[in-house]
Amino acid sequence: HHPRPAGHGVAPVADLRGALGHEHVADHVRPLAVRRSRHVGDGQAGIQRIPAGAAQTHAVHGHARKHANDHRAFHAHSGVRAERLHSAVAARRREPLRLPRATEPADFSRHRQPQQLPATVHHHRNVSPVHAGQRACAQGLIQRLASGPSIRGMLKPESLTERQALQVEPMPRVLLRLTLSCLLLIAVALLLVYQLTWRPPAHELLTASCSTAVQAPKLVPGQALKVMTWNIQYLAGKRYVFWYDMADGSGPDERPTPEDLAYNLDEVARVIRDEQPDIVLLQGVDDGAKNSDYQDQQKLLQERLADLYPCSTQAFYWKAEFVPSPHIWGSVGRKLTTLSRFHIDSAERLQLPMPDANIISRQFQPKNALLVSYLPLRDGGKLAVINTHLATAKPGDGTAHEQIASTETLLSKLEGGGTPWLIGGDFNLLPLGQYQRLPEQQRHGYAADSELHALWEKYPMIPNNTESSGTDRSQWLTHFPNDNRINGPDRTVDYLFYSPSLKRVSARVRKDDTLLISDHLPVIGRFLLPVLP
């Protein structure tokens, strides 16, 4: 047996079989042991019992004579009386005997060197340090037995609380199981979020869809081109104040009725057919959203306008299989749609910067983008038509500035490459001078110094600042908020920007028969394409 520090493993004591009525004790036959539970037990087999040799009094007679010449034997303390050991043996048969707590923890490492052993231990010949340590421990036990008032007083059971504590499962194991369970739940939740949400790439190539039933012509340099941009608000109409329409999210309505969806679908198709623009830029087109009955609204519109627009492109800017919001509690799908009477060669989706949010919330948020469609010109070259819906700004949020900066980067690239372009959509930003005209409670989300100035300072737009903030500004208001305190359009947030190489012919906002179709009004512009040299 190798000695160990106190409280760890087995602490050898000695064989007491020869101590019953004799002074001679040997350490080489089945030594007793004290374990962490402080039971007196068998050091070899770990059985908590007095060795059989010590349990039977008649078995100890002649022990001294048998081991008289044992060179490893030593003499026990003379004060030990056999009757006390007999009492200990008898008590041990009835209940487990336990040693009292030592005043100082045993340190068997100090008995590794023979010269450090107590003087009461008399070595004979060559005794190993291990055996010497065992003898020293046995000698100490015998001395305590001799000096104590009674065996019962010394060897009393531990308290029930301490005994139970030794049998309770270790706390670190419980904590480990709890930690592993929490980690498993987190992993499952993250996997679920990953499966339910949409993570588009920063740059995505798209396929333009052109019908074979109607041949789509190519654009001709120098021709006139009529363009309309319109946020159709997923065909919801103007009879609601949705939860998101109020700054504090207190709007009472969550979705339009199926009847309103059907009515506004026909109304949007009617206005488009009446205007017959060459290119239509639509925002707020639902596809697979729970709150609009999972309609593919682009498909429904194209079925009604198939003879006018053989080509189209589309790009989602909000998509998730499930949004854990009490106002949605289901799927969302909202996209940009571009319809064209002219041929579209290719398209791409460019991701815009997103508002700051934690990694989980970001997965469920809208992911605003630029949908770029390239229309070929008959004699070479192409026209880039861009459709967008920028994020609704929040106070102190730099998202609008970042999205405008990304948009301006694309426009500068096109301009530098000699590609004419135009962009239309819902920018959710005010023109020069309108912030001061809005009532205080309506300024939420807007900046006094509009982020849009980065574009209007470089490129022409419809409506321009003179029109949207001048004496006739009421003709250029494009947004009629869903708010019972407002009785008509009161701001401009929808625009058409275009390349300086295009020439503006006319422009207007159609509002007389569109006020109840959506909370946005269509902006229409007519241009002349540049003539190639």
C-alpha cells in the first residue's frame, strides 16, 4: 500500500489481531484501514469490517509466540487494555465504527523517510518507508485508544447530515448536466432559426423572366420611356391602421381582409393598365406571407397584365418561414417587382446595409436591397433600371445614411462606365424643407438634414426639391400615412432619380383615384433616352 494524503484513498493503520491481550502487533497480515468515510475496514478488499482474526478472541492466542522472531514487528503501547478492544469488536458487529475527526489532517508524506518516524516505533533490520508509515499510524491509534475515556466515546457515528452529504451526487456533476442541457437547447434554437430564416448573399445574379407568347422589343436610343414607381402596400388598402404604422407599435390592425386584398388587386391592375408605363417599379409585393393569405401578388398582377408586360424581374427584401412576433406569428415574404414592356437581358440583387440588431433578431428583419435590371439597346449598350425600398429610419440610426451611400456607389459606377440609368422606389426619406413642415408628432424617424441630399446634390430627381417644397408642393406629396389623425397625403418619400444623360419630359403624382388603394401614391416620369454617337 502506498501512503496518500489525508482524505484521499486509504490510510493504512495496522493489523490489530495480535493486540487483544498482547503487546505484539504485526503489520504484514491484512492491515486495517481508515477510508474517507472513516469506517474501520479492510485495507485490501475495501470491506467495512474488522478482520476475522480480530473479531474472534480465541484466534489471537499464541499470536505473540508465532511472531516473536518477526523482524518487522514492533511493540504496542503498554496502556492498551484488551477489554477496550473487545468492546470495540463487539460494537463493530452491531454498527459501523467510525473514527473521530482528527484535530490535524494526517500527512503520510512525512513518514516516507525512516529518520522522521516517531520514537515509539522500533525498527528491526530493513523496513520500507511504506511499512514504517503504517506502523506509525497504528501506534497513534493505539495510544488514543489507551488514553480515551471509552471506546464508545471516541468511535461515535458522524452526524446524519454529514453522512448524507457524502452519499449525495457531487454538485459539479449536476451542474455539468444542467450546462450540457442548456447548451443543447441553445443549439436546437439556433438550428431552428437557421432553418426558418433567409440569408441572401451580398450580390446575387437573377434570371429575368420573359414570355415567349409576346415578343419583347429592345429599346431604341433616343426613344421616349415612361416609368412608374409605386409602393402598393401588399394590396392592403387604406381602411386600416396597422401595428407598425404607429411609432410605438400600437396600431390596432394586423392584416387586411381577403375582400380588401381582392379589391385592391383589381384597382392596382386598373391604374397600371390605364397609365400603361413602359416600365413599372413596384414595392411591397407579397409572396407567401401569412397576413396576405400566402398570395403570390406578382403572379396575380401579371395574369391581369400579361399582354402589356412580357418581361419581369423580382427580388425579395423580407422573407422568413416564421416570424415569432405576435403581430405576424407566421411566414413573411415581400419583394420588389419590375415589369417591362421591353426585353430584359439580366438582373442582379445587391444587398443594402441592415439596421443594428443582435444576431438572432437580424435573421427575422427585412433585408433591403437594390434590384437592378439591364435592358439592352438595339444598337448596343444597355439601360440600368433600379428598383428599391429603403429601410424605415429610426432616431439616431445610421442605416439610412449607409443605404444611401451604397446606392450612390452603384450610381457612380454606372455613370463612370457610361451606362445610363434610372432608379425609383420608396426611399422613406424627406426632401429639402419638408421636415420643418411636419407636425412634431409626425417627425419620428426623419432627420432635419435629410440623408437624401447625397443623391439630389449629384443627380436630378422627380419630384425635385423645388416641386416638393414649393407653393405647389401638395401636387407632389406621395405618402398618405395610416393614421386617423391625418386626412390626406402630407409628405414625399417616393422618387425617381435618373442619369444626367436622360432628359426629363414630364412628371406627376397620380392621386385622384389612388388615395384609397395604398398608403403611397404612384410617381410617373417620362424621359428621352440618350442618342448614342
